Amino acid sequence: MTVRILPEAFRQIERLPTPIHRRVLEILDRLTRWPRVSGAKPLRGDLAGHYRMRTGDYRVEFYAMPDAVVIEKVGHRDGFYE
């Protein structure tokens, strides 16, 4: 599966502290095996159809298409869903 990163999410990834940056890249690598990925949680409400994976206090929000996983947002859990 292809992992696509939206431009804003790419900028968010680039601004992460180095240890978190590495962990987020590991999550992106795991998402290439979608849907056989553990730890992905479906979101509800306005974000229904989207998923999140976490690493420590950081979250990666994404949605799945037939041919790709699209990364929309990456950031600290404080205010992440606002």
C-alpha cells in the first residue's frame, strides 16, 4: 500500500523532535501494510472514516483509500482533535 503525506502533515513531521520524528517514520512504514496494522484506532463523530495511531504523546491521523493511506495530520495529543 502506498502512503501519501499531505503537505501540511509533511511540515508537521519535519518540525517534530528527532526521537519523535523517527517513531513517526516507523508508523508510516507500518502503514504500508494497511489494513494488517495493529494499533490503528477508528475515529468517531466528524472524523468518522479516519483513523489515528499514537506513539507516546503524539498522534498520526490518516484515512484509507483503495490504493493508498493518506496522512492528514501529525502532532502532540494536546489539542490534536480540535
